[in-house]
Amino acid sequence: MTILDRFRSSGVASLLFALLLIVAPGLAGAATITIVNNDGAGEGFNDGTPVSPVGGNPGTTRGQQRLNVFQEAANIWGAILTSTVTIQVRAQFNNQFCDASSAVLGSAGPLTYHSDFANAEFTSTWYHQALANRLAETDLSSGLPDINATFNSQLDTGVCLGGLTWYYGFDGLEGANIELLPVVLHEIGHGLGFSTPTNKANGAYLSGQPGVYDRFLFDNTVSLHWHEMTATQRAASAINTGNLVWDGAAAVAAAAIYLDGRPRMLVNSPAGIAGSYPAVSATFGAAVTVGGLTGNLVLADDGVAPENDICSAVVNGGAVSGNIALIDRGNCTFVAKVQFAQAAGATGVIIANNVPGLPTTNLGGTDPSITIPVIGISQEDGTTLKANLGTGVNVTISLHPTQKIGTDNSGRPLMYAPAVLEGGSSVSHWDVSLAPNALMEPFINNDLHNTVDLARDLMEDIGWFNGIVSVTPGQTVAAGTMFVGGATPNPTRQGTSVTFRIGQPEFVRLAIVDVNGRRVRTLHEGMLLSGEHTRSWDGRTDRSGDAAPGVYFITLGTSTGVTTRRVALMN
């Protein structure tokens, strides 16, 4: 099943506004976002169909629940952004494309672009309307809303995606259905600046000027930003899969914190093939760590042609036991292969692809009984390993200490640039390889809920945050300032607390890790406003068991870096 997001930039048109406005609360330093109801009587936001409150949404009609979701999205973005000019989002529900396997969930974009206004950082450069207003500190398109957004009312008819519908709760418990809140956050993000006005098919600028977004799009093949390229080069870059990246400093710094480490196979010997090889993770098995698992590599054999796919019991169990098993992809599930290898005593599994290149996604499957680490490698690297097994191959399954999933080797997040141009999606989204999933990927994922993650940092790169960020009345903290206090009490037998301060609204990851760098407990993972915060640890793990006595580290990761504090857990 493919669920598509489609972005379209709306042209300027005469507007008739409904009277109902949704306003984000006036938080210190926050922007005010109003949602302008553009639906007619009895449709969209005005749909009077009776419904029961769901997931924290108290609405008793379908239209009111939709409005409440938009209110929540306005509150979230409004609390993050800073602007003295009200941001207006004209929104409506209309029938959009959908069938049994795919659907357009929504689309959004600015009504106007502006350049060469007061306080613009770059000359001869287009800015999305809301951002231009923020920088100019005045409404440059008086009387017009800043963003136009349309969402698919077809999803409530039961004819889309095999009967899936919108979920209007705030609790992230949509099950198989489509949660509206992250979709609204996503589309508003496009309207705020997460998109390019440049034509991606032919590389032509809008009216001869690049967008500010283009100044941070960088192509590793030609080592140029989009505003430095010819139109032909931009068109080629839009389909240059794996080589189009974002190099804004804020998003690069945040990616180093938000994204998971990149799995790798480190060949320790023989010397002729020693080195680091790219890999993909599995959705099952033991977590792959920075320290990793080291062992000798053995080609597993099940005695049935093709012998190395391990779709039945291993026949060379004596050789496999206590070592890392090399297995070929194909003919049965990944879980089945690893089950047989684990039963034979393998300490880990490496699955070589059965077509050229790396597997395009993580190795899928679920089985809590599998307790050994599993990775996938390319067919070519699998062939190299097999050719050297006669002299003995020693490998380590681990995470790269600095490189992250969904970035290039310099840590820059990958942009979505499929080989076949997708007009509404290419370039104006993060790549689908990011892990964990990010809000501004082109496909909705059910692990997204109510945070804007790396989108906030891209907004900083294009100009949304400058100078001092207000914290509380009478108190300010310079943007980027971070402080972490010591754990109290420390040492502890039952629990401890840590107080920390951040200087700007941003994605924060606070966790307890052990001395080997393994995450033991997540204390916070999501957006926080600037200011002081306190979180507590009760001495338990993410799996609800008691952590073993010993030394642990409290790690706080923000866009400015990672800070740690030591804490001792006693009997």
C-alpha cells in the first residue's frame, strides 16, 4: 500500500473567507497561527455528522473534530515559530484522488512568494509568504492568507485504501487508520517554507530567481548548491538518488542527534578486504550497537539447493555454532532464516542480497524469540566475503560511531530524489531512508504523531529563528544555549532527576545509556519549548525491568550537541 503526499503551490485568487478562525494561544515568543475555514455549509469543517469523542478530541461532530485537529496543529507550530505577524492558513476538505492502494492525503503551499524586502538575508531570492512576513515584520500580502491547504474528505467514505479512514484523536492510537494530526503538521510545514518554488522537471527558477530553500540544496555529484547550478544541472539533481542533500547547519546538527546510527559490517581480517561496508538493519533481533558483535564468519548450509539460503535446518551447525552466520537472501522470510541460524548456535547473522546493491529497506519481520543481531549487505559484498572464507574472515556487526541513517558521509540529511521525478514529492521532502521516520518524508508513517522533529531545524536554516529567543517574561536565553545540571540524588537506589535548559524550541532527546553506549531508558524524545525542564528516572529500563546496579550516563541531545552527566545506581 502506498499513501502519497502531494504538494502543490497555490496561485493567488480572489478569496471568500468563512468567519470561523482557529487561533494558536499566545505563548511567550510564539507565533499566532489562525486557520481560516474555507468550507461551505455542511461540508468539511462544517460537516455535522454526529461522532463520539476520540483520543482526547472532544468534538461531537465530524467537522468539529477536524477543526480541533487543526487547532492542535496550529498550537504545535505556533509554539515553535516566532513571528510578530499572524500566520493565516486557509484550509478546506475536498474530494481528492484515492483508490484501494493509494491516496493523496493533502496538499499545501504559499499563496505568494516575496523577495528583496526589508531584513531579507539574501537578495533576489524568493521567500514563502509567512517567512517573508516574519522577516519583514509586516504583512507583505495584506488581505491574503499565507498558506492554502486542502485535505482529502474521501478518506471518511470508506472507499480509500481498502476502507481506511481519518483518525481524529490526539493520542497517536490510530491503529491501521490515518492520523490526521501529523498530516496537517506536514502540510503546514510545506506552506511555511519546506519546499522549493523552482520547477523540478526542467530546473527553471520561478520568475528568474531561486528560493531560499534552493540555497541549502546541495548535490554531492557536482558539489554545487541549487542556486549555483544551471537549470539543466538542477533538473538532473532532482533525480540524482542518494546524492541530493540539505547542508543547512541547524538541520545537519539536529540530524546527528535525531537519526539513528548507520549499521555497518566492519571486516577486521583478512587485510586484503578489511574495512567498513554499508549495511541495513533488521526490524527484529538484538539491537546493533556502536561496540558491536565481533566473530568469525561462517557460510551457513541447509543441505537443500540453493544450500546457502537457509530455509530449512542448518546442516553445518558445528561450524556455525559460536560464530556469525552468512546467509543468502531469497526463498523464505528473513525471520525463518535467522530462526534456523540461531537454533544452530549462531551469535549473529549477515544476510547478503540476491540482487545487486544493498536491500532498499530494512530486513522486515517480527519474532521476539530472536535474540541475536541481524544486518543485510549488498550482493557484491556478500560475494567478496565468500571468496575469502577459505583464509578466514573476522567481522564486526556494529553501528558507525558518527554516520547516521539517512545522511551522507558528512552528516547532511538526504533529500527525496527518486530516479523517476515525482512532481509533488521530489526535492521538497526528506528522503525515505531516514530512521527514525521524520515528519517531512513524502509518505505518512504510523510512528509519526505530534512533533515536527528535523523540520524545525530546516526552518531555522531558511530564516525562521534569529537572535534571542524569549523564555519567560523578564528572562531571555541566547539561541543555542544549553545547560544540564547534575542528577539528584546521585548515587541513588530508587530514582533520580535531572534539570536542563535549552535556549530555543527544538527536538530534544534525553536518555539513560550504559557504559557501552546502549540506550537503557528514554526519558524524553520530542519537541520542547525553550526554558528549563526536569525529567525523572525511576531506575527502570524501557522494557519495564529494573536496571542493574552500576554506572550510567544521562545524555541530552539537541541541535547544539550532546551533553552527558554520570549517575550511579546502587542496590
